[in-house]
Amino acid sequence: MIEGENTYWTTEISPDSYARGLGLRELWQKRYLIWLFIKRDITVQFKQTIFGMGWYFISPLFTMFMYIVVFGKIAEIPTDDVPQPVFYLSGICLWEYFSTCLTEVAATFQTNAVLFGKVYFPRLVAPVSKIASKLFRFSLQLSTFVMVYLFFVLKGVELRPNWYLLLFSVIVLIIQGLALGLGLIISSLTTKYRDLTNFFGVFVSLWMYATPIVYPLSYVTNPTLHKIMLLNPMTALIETFKYGAYGAGEFSWSALGYSCVCMLVLLVIGIAMFNRKQKFFIDTI
């Protein structure tokens, strides 16, 4: 405070609003840092590599061929009369984006420990930038799906895209929210309990098989198991994309709304836990 006739306060302390309590206002004020982190993440990914961006095309194709052999040829799991490459790639692209974002966000405190200990900035910048930077990789992998999709269309295979495909941006947004919210929760827990990292790796692997990626949801004929599958928020997202892209799968507004509610709940809890843990992070490690 400066004394005199025109006295004023240089800093004003007021009760936190809900947005300020979650650190969203500060995050928005430092949004330029997110862009800097995004450029850093994308640049680092291609340093000292042979194929560069080619890996993003190769990875989903290798996974697709493995699924075709194991689940298509050996296990003979149906794909709702959709060509196997199209069916598998539609799930692979979305799941890899989700799992990669989730893994990167969950390791926020560990991978940024040195940086967090040297300089202050809104810590949420780091996980949010990871979610955004992985969009570049996701777009390349999605282009692989589009090329394979068009290949079968030109061959005369009947695929039935419809207006529900316009929900794609909503699907991606919910996936980002789920990955960010759950990742922040895991990051907050594994900071103190390091052995939970091992459980997390197993959890993500099992979660994939609980999501209709290598099999259609219609393949689950047991009513009880079918309802349990719908409790997985990723199920509705994968099925909605499949339904919009080629007319197979199951679509439900209530299931999609459930995924959205799960995303919002996890996001609020995750940000709150992350903001609380960051105050004691340096002392914990």
C-alpha cells in the first residue's frame, strides 16, 4: 500500500470463486505457456528419429494387423460385417489417443519434477499442454484410418456414414476430459504412493479389453455383462464413432450423456486433487 491522499492497494485478496479455486483463471492468463509447451513436446518427439512422423502411421497399422491375425483369424470374433481393417482402426485411433494422454498426464509430477522445483507457473499448464500436443499425433493416425476407409469405399464395400459422425468433435472433447481428469487423479496419488504406478499400467491394459475395440458391443450378448460394459465411459464414445463412421455399433444419447457426466466429475475431482497436491509436491519427493 502507498500512503498519501491517493492511497491504493497493489495486491487485493478476495474470496476465491469456484473457477479461481480450480486454478482455471490463472491457467487462462498464462495460456501462452501452453502453446510454448505444445511446441516443445512436438519438437522433442521428432528429434533423433529415423522415420519421424512415419511412426505415427506405422504404429496403428502394425496394431491393426496384429488384431486381424489374433482376434479376426484365430479367435474369429465378428466385426459387425465391417471390413476388419476399418473396424479395428476406428477403435485403435481413439483408444491410443486416450491411453497416451492418460499416461502422459498421470506422469506429470514425475516428468516435470526438476522444472516444478525451479520456477513457478500454473502447474496445470503441463498436463493441459500434453493433451493438446497429442492431438497432432492423433490427427496423423486418424488420417491412416481415413485412407483405409476410402480404400474400401473405392473397392465398392458398403459403408454407411451418417449425421452422427458430426459428434466426432464432442467425442474427442470428452476423451480429452476423461484423460485429463483421471490422469490428474492418478498423478496426485502416485506422487506419494509410487507403487501405484505398476497398478496403473495393468489397469490401462485391462481397460482396453473392457472397451469394444477388438470386438463389437453386439458381441456381448449377456444382458448383465452388457450393462456393465456400458458403465465404462469409453464404451459409448467408441460405439458412437463407429456408428457415425460406418453405421455399425450401438448409439444412445443417454450413454453418451453418461460419458459426459463421468468426464465432468473426474475433471473437477482431478483438478482439485492436483491443485492440492502441488502445494506439497516438492516436499513429498
